Amino acid sequence: MKVSLNAEALRRMLARRNLSQNWLAKRVGTTSGYMSQMMAGKRYPSPIMRRKILKVLKDCEFDDLFTLQD
């Protein structure tokens, strides 16, 4: 089972907070290119990356940002 990033939900969340994808990439310790690939569905975030994203975006739940795939 794969876990993908719900890019649209993440974009809305960042926009509401007036934050950028690059800002998030820096905060979670990855490159903007890797973040872009996750948002495009070309990469799947690891469990560690998912925890980092949820930690940075404090008021989010797993189901708000991630989707389980078969």
C-alpha cells in the first residue's frame, strides 16, 4: 500500500497560511524539487517525511493531507 500526498489539500492549506511550497520544503528538510515531485504524484512521501510535514503543519491530521492507495 502506498501513501500519496494530497497536493490540492496541501496547496489550499499553504495558501490559507500565506506560505509557499519552498517554505515547506525547507522546514521539512528536503529540496524544493523533491517536494514538487511529491506534489505531482511522482514520488511518495516516506513515513518520516509524512511525520515531518504533519509536525510543521501543526493543526493537520494524516487524513487531511495523505491518501492511501492500493
